[in-house]
Amino acid sequence: MLKRAQTIPHLFTATELEALPTITVGQADDLKFEDYETFRHNGTEYDGVRVWLGNTEPEKIFVEYLRDGRWIVLTTYNSRRSRANP
């Protein structure tokens, strides 16, 4: 598992996320990863990151950053294939 969130935004493929346990079930997405370690990304400091896998769109991945007490969707991307099998 990742120790730091600095490899975001393309942290996981959908296949990798499906293999992780679901932390929280949302209305349209499942929370699969969260990290609350402070880190910098593109020159901005963040207090955490969450990665959601879409329920209705299973290839859609949402990445949120925590900044100033608010979760901000920084990026969404589609991914179906494992990095090991591009």
C-alpha cells in the first residue's frame, strides 16, 4: 500500500480499487482509499486525499484533496486496466 499520497492524481486503476475493501459506501461511489498525512502536490499543501470508485460508472475514479477543512474534487479519470497489464 502507498505510504504517501504524493503519487496522485492517478493513484490507482479501477481494477486495483475493486480489490481494496470499501471504507464507506456513498450514494454513487465507494470510498476505497484515504490518507490524512499532510503533503504537497503541484506546489499546494493538502491535509489529506480520498479516492472513490464509481458505483454507477465503475470505470470512473474520483480523487479528492482536503484543504482548509473542505474536500475538493481535484480530478476524475477513467481506468479499467491494471498497470501490470496495460
